[in-house]
Amino acid sequence: MFKGFKEFISQGNAIELAVAVIIGGAFKPIVDNITKVILDIIGQIIGSPNFDSVGQFKIFQDADSYIQPGTIITALVNFLLVAFAVYFAIVMPMNKLKERMKQEEEAKPAEPTETEILGEIRDLLAKQAGTTPSR
């Protein structure tokens, strides 16, 4: 029983998942602040983006209990704003950076292979000895 658990924990997937969760937790304040800025801008332009009372209805006539299906719309809008912020503030710049680094790497001249270097050494040695290199 413990052997299987030990194998599971020592696999790269479990460790990578743990690292991803930790990095995600550390990254959360950045996403929250970006989202807050975007929500504040939207709030200044069109008002507070709160759809909680959309489609609201009472459960019972005598009670003050309401069902608010608009909370789902609010959550969806907030998710889309977070996704928008993450994409344009983080994903897109990272993709541009990767693309630029790839182009720079492709622009570099290819390094000679071992065989080519050995061939050049052979040719130089043969030239110094005054003979023609044999291939």
C-alpha cells in the first residue's frame, strides 16, 4: 500500500502539479489586481458590473428569500474578465517573447558538427605535412 503511494509521489506528475498549485497561489494576487483595475475601469464607464438581481424571484410568498440566477452571470462575467486580463497581460507577452527568442535562435549560424570539425583538422594537418588529405 505504501509502496504504491511512494511511487505515485515520486513521479514527476505529482511534483509538477504541486509546484503548479504553489505558483498559482503566488500568482493569484497579480491576477486579482489586474482584474480589479479592469473592473474599476468598467465600473467607471458603465457602472458596477453586477448582475445578481437579474431574474430574481421569491421562493415563498411569505418569506424574504430570493433565488438569484443572475449570480451565475456575474460569476461568468468575472471569469471572462480574469481570463481576458491573464491572456492580454501575461500569455500574449510571453508568447511574443518566446517567438522573438525562437527567431533569434534560428537567425544564429548553425554550429559545425563534430565530423565537419574533424575533417577541417585533418585537412589542416595534411596541408601542414604537404600531402593531400585522403577521404
